[in-house]
Amino acid sequence: MPQSVSESRLPHSRNFDLIKDSMLQSGELPLADVLDSNQWQEVFEAHKIDFGKDEGAIYTPAITLWALISQVFFKGEMRSCKAAVERIASLWAAFGKGICSTNTGAYCRARAKITWQAVRDICCQLAQATEQMYDAQEIDVELQQHDLVADTQSVTTRGRILLVDGFTVTAADTPENQEVFPQNPSQKEGLGFPLIRGVSLISMVTGLLVDLVLGPYAGKQSGETALLWQMLGQLKPGDTLVADCFYCTYWIVAACKAKGVNIVMKNHDKRNDSPLGARRIDEHQRTTVWHRPQRPDWMSEEEYAQCPEQIEIRLVDVNIEQPGFRSKKYTIATTILDTEVFTRDWITTVYRSRWLVELDIRSIKCSLGMDIIRAKTPEMVQTEIWSCLLAYNLIRMKMLQSCAATGRMPRTLSFTTTQQLLANNWLLASTTLTAELIELAQQTSASEMVGRRPDRVEPRANKRRPKLLALLTKPRALAKQELAAAA
């Protein structure tokens, strides 16, 4: 009897080709080699994640990660562990097999064996491999993208343009989470939720998340600059780091310069935009010298001695004439001193591209539902976060495939449309992958163009009123006791 299709696909439950199929991949597609099942397996082996080897095992590492990623694509009830187990049961049924129970216990135990460090390594490797194959750094970087200036600007850069920004998310209110990620100290005990601070490093051109560092919201070395300091090892010579004024400290600028990394940042509010002794370039530009401040407490004497005693900085004034903008004038600080190749307009445009990281974080927190983490322990909190980030990079990779095939720029494709594409076909493609389905995916990803809306002005207010409910002003356990006593 000839082997059925479902039987021939059973080995996929033991390797990561299952995820590759759910990503609607074929060998003919550009960037197809990015999803390397062997590399993913090597990551799991390096982290000693090894379970589900029995002949009848359902929850293998590949199946568990497949289900973990699937949870990110949905919200509400479809995001639950119960829904993930039902998807696994449907997958197994499509393979011609059955499972004895849809209880979530076995899945939750298997999920806990996948460490967040392993998921992080896969996520970062995916970003690195995708950018290398996409070859975005050797082409002219077109800056007439979403939310950028209307004038066409093009310049060949030696490295990546990386955007940095921070955000916060909340986690389930458990003693374990509160111990590692305490609630906002301004809130009363029992009324707040564990608060997690994250700082992300995202590629301007591709939108891929290069790296992210998490930490508590408050406490020693918990600020955004301290978290960014931990990611400086991800920067490469020739890169350009774009950030707002909060990151424009002498120490970060000096560390970037030592690595051969350029910075384009809004000048810090506490620093003079027109310092005495500055050398004028033109009406809107000048160069100045920043001198090394006193050694901060967190820096060792050896590190302090390695910092340069002074840094030459170029200051670029930007005037905003668009009605509705909060800032009418600001100054950009950059270590790029070549004014002929990297003109004032180019510097201004690159800094204005920083807004893209705000949209990327919105996609991660809102579209992928990472604003509220439901895990009960710190380890699973980080696993859930990195699963969201892995799904985010997988979506971006799928968008880049369509870009490579159609010649479109990555920022002109809709993230939400691609997310919907993968969510709708995550289970179907893993069991029935056809050439027609692959072609549909390529067309769908490139079917919608994100509007180019430079200088868009919107009120920062909501029209729809939320339902008015009383706010909890005391710990829930105490409130329940009072209700029971009153009854």
C-alpha cells in the first residue's frame, strides 16, 4: 500500500521542518535557507533541551515550539494553552494519529522545558541570517518610506542603521514575578502588577529585532541606558545607532565610537545646543567637543581610563514648520562629521526614521499581544516574551521574502496582513503545503501597501469611552473578605 501523505509527514513532528512548513516555505523562495532546521536543533542541543524521544511521544521540542509560536498569533481564548493543545490534537489527527487527552498539563510541562535563552538565540540568529541574506546593507538605503520625509534621499551605508527604544509590559501578579520584577514603587502593595522594562534594538531597513534586554522597572542599573549598555556587543563597525535624547550620554557615545559605530541622537536636554567655542559649519550646523565627565559610581576605574578624554560632535539644527508637532525646534548630535556625503537633510531624515521603532514596538505589544504577559513565573515570563519576539521576526522574514520577489521596500508592506496570513495557515500549511498555498502567501504579503504619510498629525486622544468600573483600591484578597463579611 502506498504511503499516505500524513504518514510521510510524521517525521516532521520530530524536527523543526514543521515550523518551516507553517511559514509557507519552499526551496525556490528567496531567503528560504534562513529557516535552517539543523541550526534550530543545534541551539536546543546546546541548551540541553532534550525530551519527547519515546516512540509515541507527542510533545517533542519541535511540536512544543510550534504550538508556543502559534499562541502568539491569536488573542483572547485562542491564545490559551488549551487552544494550543487543541491545535496540536488537530495536527496529530491530520498526521493520521490520535492523542488520548487534550488536558493542558503535558503541554505546560513540555513548554517549561524550553528555556527562554534557547528561544532568544533562535530569534537573534534568525535576524542575523535574514539580514545577511537579504543583503540590505550593500544596497542604497531608500529613506522615502513610511512616516519619513517626502523628498527622495539615497545613500550607500557601510553598516546597519539600528533604532533603539524602550518599553514596559506587565506580568501576572504572583509572588514569584513580584520578587524579580517588582511593581511600580509608587503603587500600594497588592494593587500593582509586576512591571518589566525592555530596551529593543531594531533594524531601520528590515524591521527585524536584532536584540532585546529585559530587566525590572525600578532599582539599581534598571534604566534604559543601563539595559542598552548590555547590548552594545551586538553593534558592529560601520553601524549607525539612532535614539532619542535620553540615550545621548557621554558614556554611550564614547562606547559606540570605540567600536566604530556612529550615533545619530537628539541632543540631551541638559546639554547646550549652541555651546561656546563651537566651530560653525553653516547656519544650521556646527562642531563642538564634549569633555569626559567625572567617573560615575557604576563604572570601574579601568573602564573610565579607557574612555576618551574628549569626543568631537557635530550638531545639526532641525526646524519643524508642520502644524500640530509638539517640538518646533531641536538639535541632533552625531559623530558623523562628513558633511558632504552625509548632509544635513540625510542626518535629519535618519533621525526622523526613529519613529519607526515606535511602530515596531506597537506591533509587538499590540498586534502580537505582548503588553500583558500571563505567565506565572519569571522564567516563563521571559519565555513568553521571547516567543512573541521570535514570532515577530518570523513575520518580518516572511515580509522580506515578498520584498525580494516584488522589489518592494520592507516598510511599505503591512505587518498585520502578514500576521493574519500566517495565523490563518499555521495549522493548514503544516499538514497540507501546496505550491498554490505558497504562491498565495507571496501575493498576500505584498497585496497591501502601507500608506506613506509624512508629517501626519493626529490628536493624542481616544474617541471611544471605556466602560466605567470602580477601581480596586485595596488588595483583592482583602476586598473579597469584606464582601463575604457584608453578606
